[in-house]
Amino acid sequence: MTSQHRGKITAWKEDKGFGFITPAEGGKDVFVHISALPDGLRCPPQNADLTYVLGYDSQQRPRAVAVRFDRDPVTMPILPAILASIFFLGLAAEILATHSTALPFVVYAVVSGFTFRAYGADKAIAVRNERLAPGARRERRTPEFTLHMLELLGGWPGALVAQWYYRHKNRKPAYQVAYWLVVVLNLLLLTGYFLVRLLL
């Protein structure tokens, strides 16, 4: 189980994108890089209460990962949530307009929820693995192929939100290219489904 620590950012170098957290339980300050902060937060508030997971870099130096502020205005990925909501509203409108069954809406909602949880579980494993010493046995991650298959089956809206909520896979260019190709393919299949419904 990943243990969380509490503390406050007491020093931050905006031009370099890193700073230090003073742990609430005492001890040496912990290095924190901008990549560990919630997306969109370039200048974190100092002396604001936060939680973090203690990880280690390749040289086994401690660093904070998965930083969450107690009152964080940008933790929730607003734009991805809006895009996912627009899709579901459009899907509902199309179902009503074509007098189709609500099954596609249910499938997308259920698979998106499952995909969101799959991203969260994989992120948790990644964080735990990062804390391990070199050579230690690491937990098995969810294969990227599996995540893409869930997206293709209708989970891409949930994946979109999860990528930014968990800060997971959203900074990997190759993964993002594959993800958006899966989204396009899924939408083409969905369009074909409604065209067939109209012709029948």
C-alpha cells in the first residue's frame, strides 16, 4: 500500500521548475519537481497543506511524487471532463434523434468507468514501483495494449479524464498518438453503427 506524507512547499524556483517540501513529521526537506504537481500548476502556493508520496530517482535520492494540495483549484481536469461530457450529451441526443436503443450510452458509461479505474490502478502500481530500490521485484503494470483495447471498446472518455486526473500517460507522445487514433477509430465505428440503424 502506498503511504502518503503531509507537508508544505517552503521553497520554489519557478525558473527551474523545482522546489522543496518541508515534511509535517519533521526531517530533511524533500525535493519536488514540477512534473509531480497537478497539471497546469506552474507556481505552487507556498506553505499550503499538501500530501505526497515519497519516491526515489535513479540515484536513490528521495523526491516527492503524486503531490496533491488540500485545496487545489486545478486538480480536477476541467477541459477533459467537459469534452467527455459533450460526447455523452451528443451520444444521448443521437440516440433520441434516431430512436435507437440506449445500449450504446450504457456501454460507454460502464466501460469508461472501468477504464478510469484501470488507469488509477496502473498509476498506483507505477508509484509503488518507483519507490522500490534498484533490483527489487516490481509489480506487473497494466499493458498499454489492454488500456487501448478498453478505450476502443468505449472507454476512451473515461481514459481522457483519467489521463489528466492521475497525470498518467498524458506526457508520453507515442501513447497519445495511439490513444487519439483509437478515439478516431471508435468514433468511426460508432458513426457506422448509427448509419446502419438509419438504413434498417
